[in-house]
Amino acid sequence: MTEPRAAPGVTTAYDVAAIRGHFPSLAAGAAHFDGPGGSQTPDVVAHAVYDTLTRPLANRGTVTLGERNAEEAVVACRAAVADLLGVEPNGVIFGRSMTQNTMDLARTIAKRWGPADEVVVTRLDHDSNVRPWVIAARAVGATVRFADFDPETGELAPDDIERVLSPSTRLVAVTAASNLIGTMPDIAAISQVVHSVGAWLHVDGVHHAAHAAVDVPALGADFYACSPYKFLGPHCGVTYGRPELLEQLSPDKLLPATDAVPERFELGTLPYELMAGTTAAVDFLAGLAPEAVAAGTGTDRRARLVASMAALQAHEDVLRERIEAGLRELPGATLWSRAARRTPTLLTTLEGHDPQSIRAFLGERGVNAPAGSFYAYEASHRLGLGDTGGLRVGLAPYNDDGDVDRLLSGLRDYFDR
């Protein structure tokens, strides 16, 4: 899969100290390596939520100031997410969480399936992109097939998907980046084999969108789901669907509710304050490489996002390499994040040591690195780690060399007790 990169000649300097200054929670003193479970929140996002809630607010409309404020929050959020994903705003669905969105979407799409149909999920995925499809398929008698990844390399290849496809395949659900071991499959190549049998492709981009510039059309995804709270925003979920496909679907909804796309998929009153916070998070991401503005991307938010995410990737790669080298020096360490293309999310186990004990030891020293299988149920079991999983070290835009120093020092201290 080819990731979008900054335009030639664009400077993408990354000032992590300036970025950290926008995160009030860092003043508490912890080094956060728990970003894959939910990032810390910049001040501008919190202010956007506060400002929305303390201004006049009402149901969407055009008559009163409160109505107009609500409408503006929705329109702005769809536009921001569209820029983040490289898509059109009228395909952006907003909801409580990615899991809830996927559950609802799976039930809706399954209305088109029957006993002669098949659905493919993978063992690399977070369970939120597995179980909703399994439940929906079994409810209508459709067959579920699993695509396996290679536990030795952590890779999920297009061939692994193609092996379980058939003319009866109706949908394939696959992750763009594993939240457990960071593997980034070649989604563009996978989309080609999926579409060759006439199936739809639902991509879990929750972990992916936090670390790379996303271009959904280039990926070939029919649906792409992500969670703003993983990329510095508030707790909510977003799913993009190609509008022409959304038009074919009939979700359960209240009778008076609009039948327009994408609103027909959004139940009840939208959380305007969270949508405003999501817009602020996207704008913050677009400013991670401020030199890009002077170099020509200007007010084009999409171009600034691509430049900023390229700068973020370069910054995180340097830190990741330091952490990987340090982990390999620990006695009995196994590093499970091995794919050629991966996010800066590292899963490790240390022979003879309970990951939760290591987590607790680090936590007492102000280093937040969680342990477990993180709802990647199939992946953890495929690796032979069961429900125990391992210690997960994940990076976010605010991590710096000082954080890495504290992590590696804490791990060495654990063995020097």
C-alpha cells in the first residue's frame, strides 16, 4: 500500500516540545505509551467542546442562533473528517463509537444476505471488526470464513485473503493496522482481490488513522471506520461509506427521521460538542508540521494533513527504533511486532514474567504502558498468547525522547531489582 506523502520540497519539521505544550494532562508527569487505547487530548479540542456547550445550542436548523450553531458543528465536522480521509463529506457517518457503528452497519448490510452468502473476517483484527460481522452473518444463516495471518512475521498478505474468497463472498472486513502488533496490510492490493469477486470491503482504520495520512479512495475501501479519540479527539466513532452504497442500505430508524444519506444512519440528536471537538482534533493534526503552510500548502487542510502526518511518521519511526533496540536487549524478550510495514505500536513478552506485573512496576514509576490482548482476541490467540497478551508500547504525537528514556530505564530497573 502506498501512503500519501508530503509534496516535493515541503518542509516537515516536527517540534515535539511545542506540540506537548498543548496537552495539559502531561503536566501530571506520566510518560504515556497508552495512545493505542486512547490518546491524550490537546487544549484546543477541550476548548472546542466547552465552547460548543456554552454557546446557544438547539436541534439543527436555520432559524435561531442555537439551531445554526448545531448545524455549523455538523457541517464542519463532516468536512474535517472528509479532509482527514480524502473523501466526500456526504459519506461520513457519526456515532457513539466505532464498535457501535460497525454493529449497526453489519446488521443493516446483513439484510441483503442469506444462507448462500459468505463473509470474510481476519484473525489480525480487533474484535470490533470481527464479531459484528460474525453475529450479523449467523443471524441470517450466512457462512463466516476466517483469513489467517502469519504468526512468525505478523504479516497478512493479499493471498491470505484471496485464499478464502469465493463468488459467494459478499463482504470482507480487514484492519488497516493491527492495534495489537502494528501490522499494516497492503489494503490497496487486498481491495483488488476483494472487488474481483464482487464483494464489499470494510476497513477498520481506528489504529491506522492515528499514524498515517489516509486516502480511502487509494486504499479501495468501500467503508472505512475510525475513532477520533485515538487521534487526539473526543470519545466518539466515525464511519465513511461510499454514498452510492449507503443509498442502497436501509438501516432501522424512527419513522419521522430523515431518509437522507448519511443522516439515515445517525440515530437521535447528534453530539454537537463531540463533533466540534473532532473538527478541532483534525485541525490540530493538520498543524503538526507548521512549516508546510509557508512551503505552499497554505489553507488547504487536506494538503496540510498529508504533510503533517508524514512528519509525524518520521518522528515516531525514530522513537520506535530506539524502543525496539532497547526491548531486544532485555533478557527473555520476544518482540511480536515484526511486519515490514507497521505502526509504532510494539507488543512484547518477557519470558517468565507476567505482563501485568511489568505494567504495574512501570506505572509506579510514572510510565503508562498497558498489558493485555486489547480486544484483539483472534490475533492474541493466533500468536499463542491467549487472553494474557503482552506489554504494549504505543506512540502518539506528544511522545519524545525523554519518554523513551524513562520507559527503557524503567524496564531495566525491573530486571535489576
